[in-house]
Amino acid sequence: MKEDFFIIGVDGGGTKTIGVLADSHGKILRKIKIGSSNPKKIGLEKALFNLKKLISKISQGKEKKIKLAYLGLAGGLERDKEKKEEIERKLQRFFDFKIVVEGDQKIAFVSGTEEKEGVVLIGGTGSIAMGWKGKKREISGGWDWLVGDQGSAFWTGRRALEEAIKSFDQRAKESQLKKLIFEKLKIKGGKDLYKKIYTGDFVTKIASLSKIVDLAAKRRDNKAKKILEEASKELAQMALAVIRKLKFKKNFPLVLVGGIFKSEIVLKGVKKEIKKHCPKAKFIIPTKEPVFGAVRLALEEIKKRNL
């Protein structure tokens, strides 16, 4: 393998997409951040447009020496091989270097461990658990915001918003949670409520409220605390479902990725629930972003394909 080449790694999420240019040793040389590239959230054509723009910008001036771009994308691609292949095929038309598209779970897992077998639990805008053991892989969650994503930032924000609206309607007592959410969204009345919630990127907007829920919980708002405790249980059950399917028992890595784990209540709750069943699970919170996992996997793909 020649030393004089470059690779691209992309972490495409529901809220933001990060792309990096790295050298043959995995050293990051350039980093760019844009908005969502989740095809289920913004539509396939918009996602392709955003990804093409990102890759073009990140590769500028280095196109002839880039061997491969590895894209880990949200949007249910782990269950939709046809959609994954369609994205690969359509992006490949614009670039001479190899484009590889996968779900974002693998890059998240690899960002936290060098082991090949284990489980990743993602609690970002959405939520999903995925694991690998031998030739088997299993998934739990990841059904997107309409019917799933329990425990995610979106789910947490939506639950909090429900409680805030009940308080606004006087169906529930006035709460710290309602006050903080209305301040965050600059809501003063019912008209403002409709305008703020039902316009623009409502998924990102509601997901951002998860930070407010954690703040309210720190200020001893019981409803906020209960929502976060529920989130931790939902996330733990996703991970446990994968652990059971793959029959993991001890000394396996469980990588926790996503902003929801910045909440101490959620993090402690997830660990406590999983430890009841898997006391020897090795919990890992990566010190590097998932996009670093994309870089590692890009280098592995180059070796595998002998590029």
C-alpha cells in the first residue's frame, strides 16, 4: 500500500454531518461540518445534494490522490440494502475515487474500540443498538422518529414538550420544565407555540430540547427527571435485546455514542439497567468522534480491496 494517498471519512447524522480528509496514516488534515444527510429526514435528493457538496469541498485540490470515501449515514440503511446501494451508485457518478456507504452504527462502534465483536448503543437525534459476533449482526431500535427512536434526544424532547403543553393548557401544574422550554423556544402564547413547533426543521428543534430536560432535572423538576429515567430504560432495553440475540455474556465492549449520554441521569440509568443482566460488560464512551471510525474503516476497506 502506497503511503502517498488520502481518504475521506463521513459521519452523517440527523442533525449534522461531519466530513474529514485524512492521510494514509489516518491523520486528519481537513474537517468540514454541514447539516443533516439523513435521507429519511430530509429526502433522498437533498441528502445526496448535501453529501456531494461536502465530499467535493473536502476533496478540493486532492481529488487525484484520494483512494476512497467511507460514509457512515443515519436513516435506516442497515435495514435497507437497496437504498444504501442507490446512494453509493448516485454519488459514485460524481467522483473517480471509490465511494462506500454503510449505516452509521459501525463507525460509532469503531470510534470506541479496536475489537471486532461487541455492541454499540447510539442515543443521538435518533436511537439504535447494533452488535456483531462472528458472522452475525443484530439490530434493535432505529425505527426513526415517527414510530421509534425511544430514549433518543428527539423522543426525550417530544416527551418534555408534551408535559410543557399540558402545563400551558392547565391540565398539569406549572413546572420548571415548561418554563425552560418556553424560554428556549421563545413561546409566549398558543400562536407562538404553533409557529415555533410546526415550522422549519422540527425534528432538530425538538431534539435540542433534551438539553433543557437535563437542566430542568438538575433543578429538581420531577417530570424532567422521570423522562430521563424512562429514556435510560428504553435505551438499555435496546442494547439488552441485541446482547440477548448475540448471546454475549461477559467481557464484550458496549460503546455508548450520542449527546443523550451527556445526561448523568441517562448514563447512570443505562449502566445500572444493563449491569443487572451483564455485570461484566465493558462500557466505553469514545474520546473521539464517530467520524474517526469512518477513517479507520476507510483504511481497512483499502487493504481489503487492495486499492
